Amino acid sequence: MDEPRFRDATADDIPALVALVTSAYRGDASRQGWTTEADFLDGNRIDPDVLRHDITRSHSRIMLIEDNGNLLACAHIAEDESAGYFGMFSVLPGLQGSGIGKRLLAECERIVREDWQLPAMRMTVIDIRDALIAFYERRGYRRTGVFKPFPYGDERFGIPLRDDLRFEVLEKRFGGDET
């Protein structure tokens, strides 16, 4: 494997992005990794129209890591309420735990901190995802106690298999020794 490289997604990447994000979170393929949501969500994880909007709108980037043209990981960053927003973080299930995701998260934080000069990065995580929240806490994110409702009834983001899903906002403030 060559050294994986970062690049911004284009509209041509949408089919590969949908496949990657789905493989990381939904169905049996996702069970190879530790980010699966298959036990509490079915259906779509991302919608092609949402991706197209995120790729083309201002103050928004979908970052990719690829190796020899093969998509390994992706994440969406955007400016939102005077902070960076981090989402759609996906790594091929067979590569989860290899360090690729940590490299992508670090690059997204660098862009938000240095290029966009924003004071913090925020994200929303389904609050029952204890292992995922712990992953982010080890990287300097803190639970805020702010919750947002899950979009029940909007199948573009999945079909809930339980009725107690909600998001918690996690935040990492920049300015200290966060690297």
C-alpha cells in the first residue's frame, strides 16, 4: 500500500461515498468493524442528495483518504454556529482500528483550527454509542449534555429499530495542547 492521501470529494465520488458510509454503519458488512449501528438502525445512513449539497455548499468539505484510487475513509466538516462540525466519519470496516480514522480526524481538526480559524469542533453522536463516545473522549472531546432529537420518520438517515434514539453534542475546544 502506498502512503494514503487526503483529498476533497467531488460529485463523482458520491456512489463510492454512499457505499463506504453504508458499509461502516449498516448491515452485516458493518459488523466487521466496531462502528456498526446495525442493531438499532436499518436502511440508509446517507442520502446522495445530502452528499451533493454538502460537497457544493460553502464552508463545507467532505474529506477523503484514498490509496491508489481506493476510498478508505471519509468525513464531513462544515462551519456551523461559529464552530466546526464533524460528521459522516466512516472507515472501511476491515481497516477500523488501523489508525486511518485517527489521521483523518486529526486532519479535519487541523483544517477547522488552522485554515478556518474556528475555536472548536462539534459533532452529534447517538448517545447509546458508548464505545464511540469513549473514542472521541480519548481525543479530547467532551460530552456537553446537549441533546438533539433523532430524525424519526426521515428514512434518508435510517430506519430506527428502537424508539429511544437521540443525539448528544460532543465538543472539543481548540487553543490548548489538543494534538
